[in-house]
Amino acid sequence: MRRFVYISSTAAATTSAVAHDAVAGTFNVAGRYPFTRADCVALYQDAAAVIAERAPEVARAFHDRGWELPEHIDRVYDSSAATTTFGYQPTEGVLRLLGESRTP
């Protein structure tokens, strides 16, 4: 939930960026996150509460696996500049990753 992105999303962002002649600069390309910029302070202070509120399905998946939610999330990557500049839209998020990482 901190720095996650699928390679397919990275490839899609790259393809979209090179299709736009005027794109220049450095962009964050991240997966889909339930957090907003306004959540940053709360994520650092009590990430578990924010996750439970914004992404209850993620909180349930952690609980079902016996995992603790993180106490702090110190950063969230924001792909909005890539979205605005060349139309990047992350399609995958942490729920897909959780679906792929089943505990035995």
C-alpha cells in the first residue's frame, strides 16, 4: 500500500507517455490507492484507522490472514500529474496483490 505498482501499469504509463509528443518531466507512476493527499498526516499518525475507513476490504484481507495493519505509512505516491499530462490511469491495486498472496 506504500510503493506498489504492477509492471503492466508501468508499461501502460510508458506507452501513454511516448504517445504524447509534448510530455517532458518526471512522473510518479503508482498503483491504485484509496488514499488522498488530505490523508497524509492521518496515515502517518494512525494508518490502521485510515485503512479501515478508506479500504475496509483491505483491512478485512489483512485480518483474515492474521496480519497487522501498518501503524504508519510515511508516503503515498501520487500519479495525478501523469494522469493530467498523458492520461495514465492505474488499473490495479493492493486487492489484486492480496488475492495473489494467499497464506498457506
